[in-house]
Amino acid sequence: PHRGHIDFMARLLEIGYDLVVSLDAAYVLTPMDPLPKWIVAKMIGRSLALKGFDPRRIKFFFTPLFENDEQIGFHYALMPGAEEVVAVASGNPDVHRFFRGRWPIIDQAAIFGVEGEAYETRSWGHRLRDAVRRDDKVVFNELIAPGAEEVMSFEDMRAYCLRAPIDFAWRHDRGRALVVLRDAGGKELVRQRVSTYSTPEDTIAQSLEAVFVDRFSGDSLV
């Protein structure tokens, strides 16, 4: 996540909205999305917590990889709390196209724009990924979300960005993910399917009947 994303989310929280962040194609790593989504969620939560926001106002869904717009539409129509959604906030034209007519759209210009002046959407993901791959720490420091390096170092991000893509969503049970927790000795403590509207770590905490002390640190504390 880059500063543009975090500033947008922070402004929405300041205005009074709570957030649901849906991280799409959650179990596929690609050149467009090279970091695991559970790490990205931690970075977003960490950044917003550092800005003073209550993490309980932000929910995360790890959305599976869908094949078409109809499947995506069913996903959002059936998600927990759908009846409480009042708007979709995004600077992505594809998101606008998909949700237009379903919910009102809040784009970045509505939040940050000045009447009569052109506004350039703060969409810096490509620049940020490119800076990591090129080992350009100057551009990286300009764009990275505050607190993200508390979750994963620049060097580790760079290692992920240089990996080959990992596409493990196209198996027999497409879109299903299992989360496994082992202790230091390798003994298996938890093996659970991650539900469509949950996250791996939420599934682990629920299985252990635990609550989070800090879910947005590098190693979550329960």
C-alpha cells in the first residue's frame, strides 16, 4: 500500500465512515500484486493505527479469485454487512464501472479535489512496485505507506517482488484456502478452511478461541 491509498482511507475515516477493505484474488501472487495479502492487510492496519484510528473500524475480507463479473457481484451482494454499505470508495475506473448503479461512488477527487482544478488520482502502485524492483529507495520512501516497514522490511519486499508469480488458485477446489498453524517444534495446532469472507489469521484466532492483542504487528499477537 502506498501513501495515496492510506490518505484516502484516513480521510474517509475522518469524515465518519467505517471501512471494509476487500483484498481481491487474495491467494494469488502476481507481478501486479507481489506481496501476500495478509502482509498487505497488516501494512494498511498499521498505517491507519499510526494515524490514530481505531482498528476496529476497519474490516478486511480476503476475496477469492473469481472468473467473471457475475461471481464478483454475488460475492459483494452476499457479504456480511452488505445492507450497511452506503458507498464504494475507489480511484479505480474499473471499480467505478462495476459498482455504478449499485452503490454511490466516492472517488479521490471528491475527497481531495479543488473546484476548477484538474485532479490526478493518487494511484502509485505501479511506481512503488517498480521502485522496489529497481532498488530505488528514494522513490520508495516517497510513496510507501507509513509504518509498512514495521511489518516487512524493504529488503523482504524486494525479495518478494523479484520472485516468480505463484498461481495456486486454479486447483480442483478453486478459490478455497486452508490455513495451518504449527508450533516451534512443527506440531500442527490448527488446520482450517478459510471462509470466503474471512482472513487466514482471523480463522486461526477463531479456532483457538483467542482475541487479538495486536494484529497489525509483523507477528500478530493473540
